[in-house]
Amino acid sequence: MVELQFPQTPQAGTSTELFILFWIIINLIWFAMIFTDLFDRIRVSRWDRVIRSRLAQIEVMINEAKSNSEGYLKDLGINDPANVIRNFSSNFFLIEPVSIEPTDIIKRLGHLIRIRDERIRSFVDSILPSTVDKARRFNVAVVLEINWALNTVFRILRHLYLFGKKHNYWMLLMQLVMILPIIMKELEALKKAVDPFKLGIPIGDSAGPMVVSMFAPRDKRIPIVEETVYIEKEFEGRKIYLVKAEGPGGTVGRPGEAIEKLVESLNCDVSAIITVDAALKLEGEKSGEVAYGVGAAIGDPGPEKISIERTAAKCGVPLHAVVIKMSSEEAITHMTKEIYDGVAKAYDVVKDIITRSTKPGDKVIVAGIGNTVGVY
């Protein structure tokens, strides 16, 4: 005879015990969240791992840029390029002038920038053989500054990380975690910037000087101030003065000082000043777009821009600005086709401004602002 098996019903106490256990666990979790810093510690530990990982990646970037730069300097005849880069990256800095008393701050800042530039040039001259040409000396200076910038940013980030960890400053660590991806993108672009200066080819920031060069590709360049030249040219019955940094080495020159000196030599007999420069695009905008506006299109710390503005205001000269839009990465790496197409458009825009805003017989200054690496 077959015995039937029926499933047993759970005891009434089992579900009650499970409920009580579940209730205790929930309350323990709430207690841990409200009255302890357990979850904060877990969160901080996770942020700590993320930051350490990001810093390690930045260190790899720095080493890659340094290795790339060392090979370039060694090819130019420097015996110990690693030591040269290490000394320059770690031991060079600029102290900004006092800003609490603004009187003459632009003059003081300009003076410090000039001293810094002279210090860098003298350092480059001391490490390079006399056979290296001027253009390459400019490029070496930029390569060293790239390594300095990478090293400086890394040391600041490392300081913030260690300071936040040492003092359990979790808010600082949280901010670092959020901002590091953006900083790393900028540093990656900076690392890539070594190659164009090694090869001596134009970068995105060379857009302004390239527009000027299109007006006078083979005309004589006349030195006017340090690292800056100008070209006299006839265009549509006007006399135009083209200002740019001295190429094809990597330098931005001193366009503000050059324009000021040029306008003074012409006794303010200038009908228009047109500045052409690269500009950072907004997200969603296309690279190579050209925009036209009013003012001095120049992104220096202040001395060069204020020289242009003061000169224009003193002589009552209209200031026109033409910009070629690009990302920060495109500005410091090799020039792309989109940016070059933008340069061609900007060239047409400048010609249109000259013909529409001035008349035959007028004198016009066109300044190509930016790093002139690879552009004669």
C-alpha cells in the first residue's frame, strides 16, 4: 500500500523569527548610517582608490612626455637631457605681482613675464650647442615648459590628495574625484603637444599667425620688437601692416608692444586694427567655426592685450576681432583639417572687414595672435 507524502506547512514561529531578524538588520544599518561614520569611511576608501589610480595615470603621462622630450633634446646634442628636464620642471616658477595695490600692476606683471622669458631663453642657450638654429631654440623652450606644466599640475594634485587623506578631509577628496577626469583630459592634450614642437609643425593656436602669413607668404619680415615682426603690403588700395610672432619657431612674440610701436610710428594714422586669434569653442560648437566681434582678440595674462586697447583708445582706432573656434586640445596639438579650413575662412573674413570698414588710401594693422610654430 502506497503512503502519500504531503508537504509540511512552516511553523508559525519561523516567519516571525525571520521578520524579527530582518527588522534587527534594518535597524542596525540605520544605526550605522546615522550614528557612525562607517559608510563615510567606505566612501572615502573608494575615493582614495580612484584618486590613487588617476594620479598613477598622470604619472605615466608625465613619464611619456619626459621620455619623448629627452629623445628630442638628445638629438640636438644635449648629453644629459633627463637631468635638464628634471631641473627645469622642479625648480622654475613665477611669483605674481601684488594685486592688493593695483597701481601699475600691468607694468609690473609685464616686467616679470619678460624676466621669466629671458631666464628661459638663457637656460636654453646654456644647454644647447651653438649650431642649433633660433627656431629650434624656441621649440626647445616650449617643450621644457610643457614638462614643467605637467609636473606642476601633478605636484598640486598630489598635495591636495595627501592633505585631504592626512586630515580626513573627505569633501576635498570628493571634489578631486569629480574634477580629475577633466584635468586628465587637459593633461593628455598637453602631453601630445610635445610632438608638434619636436617636428616644428603648426598647432591649432597657430591659426592667427597663419592668417597673416596668407596675406604675405614670402614677403620680407621686418623685426619690430623682440620675437615679433611686421610686413608692409598693398591690398585693395590700402596699406596694411601685418604683425605676427617671428617664425617658424615656437613663440607668441609681443604683438601688443609691436602694435603700440607701429601706431606711434604712424602718428595714429591708422583706420583699423584687426586681431585674429584662436578661441575656445563651447560644447556643441564645431571646430573651425569663425566668429567676428569687437575688441582685442588675444589671450595673454594682460600686458599685451592692454597695450592694444590703450593704443586703440588713445588714437580712436576701431578694434576688430576675428576668432577661429577650437577645443583646448586642438589649440595645443597639430593643426587639424577643420582648423585649417577655419583659417581659410578667417582670411576671407579679414579681407571683407578691410574692404567694408576702410577706404582706399587708409592704413590698416592686421595682427595674427598665437604661437607661430611652423608658420613663417
